[in-house]
Amino acid sequence: MAVPILKQGPFLIASIQSALTDTDVLQLRDDVMAQVTRHRSRGIIVDVTSLDVMDSFVSRSLQGIARMTRLRGAETVIVGIQPEVAFAMVQLGMSFEDVQTALDLEEGLALLEAGFGGT
Amino acid sequence: MAPDAVERIAIESDADVVTARQRARALAVTLDMPSTDQTLLATAISEIARNITTYAKRGEVCIELVRDANGRRGVKVVARDHGPGIADLERALTDGYTTGGGLGLGLPGARRLVDEFDIQTAPGEGTTVTLVKWTRG
């Protein structure tokens, strides 16, 4: 199922609605890159609140989106990682070190608007 | 109580990977397994089921409820394929080693997420991964 991507000012919000297959994840990556380019977006929020599993493929793909968009001058923030999902990711060995995260959509938008505190 | 049925899910596409982990979670729910443990189990299944589509193209995941000698209940998962097998199992169980272009966290990561983990494999003869997540207490 395709992930809807909304444009909000200079930012894009990709709101994942249900469990993603690997194909869906790759489609999301391509869609985000296309829209970042089309709208000259400065930031992207990927809302994963509804994901009950983030395995190594999804994690790696989101990391990939963050790195690719950064090369286009846009920052990505992953928001809404559920507590038990975070626990599983750490056990799995996913660090997400170079990816910005925030508690929820509101915090993520605040982070983008603040420009990451000047970085 | 009647013996628990084995649920068999053919793994041929990435959608089947999602189905396998959702079915296992549904079974774990019937045992009142804590939500965190359900997530660990579902994540482990996602990793080993993806290994099937990545390396063997097709295979199957069988899920069943089990109980040990002390009456403790759990979910047992067997992921089986007749793909190429794993030549160097020790390395395949090491973090960061991959021949499939991923992060190399699949097998070693899945092992950390469950209570019991066993793998039988030989080059040319496929791979069978068995894992169990027990309820606590």
C-alpha cells in the first residue's frame, strides 16, 4: 500500500498507515526523493507510529532516505517509533545513530522549524 | 486440550513475510504474551522470513503453540527452505556479515530476539531455522 506524502509549507510529511512490505518501503523512498526534488523541500517527516515492527530492512531503508535527502539539502526526521519497536531495534542491533528522531509529529515539526538548532 | 494446530505460511513474496509475522503475533496474543515480547518475536520472524525470499526465493514458515515440561507456553516458528544453504554458518551468525547486500543483522539479530534459536543448513541443501519465544513466568 502506497504511503501518502503531504506537503506542508517547506516540509513533506509521509504518514505510514499500515504494515509495509519491502516493495512499499522502496516505493516510499522513491516517492520521497521525487517530491523533495519537485517541491524543493527542506525537511521530511516520516511518521512510523502505526508500524508494529521495524526490522533491519525497514530500518536500513529509512536510514537510506535520511542520507539521500540530506544530500539534496533536506533533513529527515523519523517520528513515532513505538517503545516496544525501539526495544526490538536495539536488540536487533540497529543503532539509527545518524538519523534524527522525535517523539511525535508535533516534536518533529518543531525540530525541523528550529533547523536542528542551527546545524 | 486438543493438540495445537500448526499454521503453515508459504513464503514467496515480501507480502508473505508480513503475513508470517502477523500470524505469529496473533498466536502470541492468545497466550497473553507481553506486547514487547510479541514485537521481538514478530521482528525475528520478519528477519528469517526475509532470508528465505532473499536467498532461496521460496520456502515456508510454520508456526505453532508449544508447551514445555513445566507447562510453560510459547510460540515455535520453523522457517524452512530448499535454497542454496549457508556455507559458513559461523560467519552468517556474526553481526555485519552479509552476502545479500543487507546489514548482516538478520540471523544474529533474530537470535538475540528470541529464547531459543537453532539453525540447520548445508550448502545446496537449504536452511531450516527454528526459534521459540516463551511466555514469562
